[in-house]
Amino acid sequence: MAHVFFVVNELRDRDMALALRIEGEILQQAATLEPGESLQCRILLEAGGGGPLLYMELGQEGWTRVLPPLSLDASPTAIGLAMQRLLRKDRRQATV
């Protein structure tokens, strides 16, 4: 399982339960990586026209990927699936 370090999670100040569910989804998806991987994750909030948007950055030395912004109403499962696609894409690129 990869080691994920949550450098910042701005959602914790707004909704701790949601923040922890999202972190759990990210950790679950990171479990698909090779053991020993270290990833930094930032969960950020930004104002949007329809309410706050959630941005997530994931990376390690040499690369960073940002998920498209999601509404706070998005389910943690949807966030987990988006993270899964991101991680799979990065793994394919790393093997090329």
C-alpha cells in the first residue's frame, strides 16, 4: 500500500466527517499502488458560482496531478473513482 500524506485538507475545517470520508476513499485507491510509494495529497476548497468546489492534488517528487474540480455534493465514492482513474493513468505513463 502506498503511503499518502495529507499535506493540507481545507475541508477539515468545514466538514470533518466529509473530509475523513474523502481521505478514506483516497487511501483505498492508493492501496492499488506498489508498496512503498509515497504520495502527497492536497485537498483544497475554492469559491464557485454554485458553491464551494473541491480540488485535489496528488503527486510526488517530479510530478503532480490535479483532479478536475468537484462539487462538495459529489459522493466520496465518485471522488474515489476519479482518484482511481488518475492513479491508473499515472501508472501507465510511468511504465512507458
